[in-house]
Amino acid sequence: MLNKEARQNHSQMQDPNDKPKAAKEKAAEEKAAKEKVTDPVCGMDVTTSAGAERLERSGHVYYFCSAECREQYEASPDDFDG
């Protein structure tokens, strides 16, 4: 049986799998940053990283493989929206 001090120390120990909320949110953001989507212009798979070419239109975020594809989309978005 644990004495009072040992019980208190034991109860303060954290499960290594029980990450604080901020760490869980960061992990979710990192996972999202690695997701792949399809470039609506050329059909290429694109990783949704922080540095990716992107454009928000009508509440939706579109990702592109290059600035050229993004510019093509911006010039004529209705040609690419299914």
C-alpha cells in the first residue's frame, strides 16, 4: 500500500499518451498539413502544407501544385468547379 505522499505523487503523474490539449491540437494541425488533395486545374496530388499554393473561394480552400495552376483557376474558376 502506498503512503500518502506516494499516492499524491502517483496521482500527479501523467500518462504519456494523455497529451495536453494544445499538443493534441498541434498534432491535428500537423496531420492536416500532410493531407493530400487534388489540384482542381491539373489533377495532380498536392500536400496541404503551410507553404502550398492556395486560394479561398466561397468558403472553400483550394490547393494548387504551382502558382501557374492557381492563376489559371483564378482567371476562370467556373471552368474547374465541378
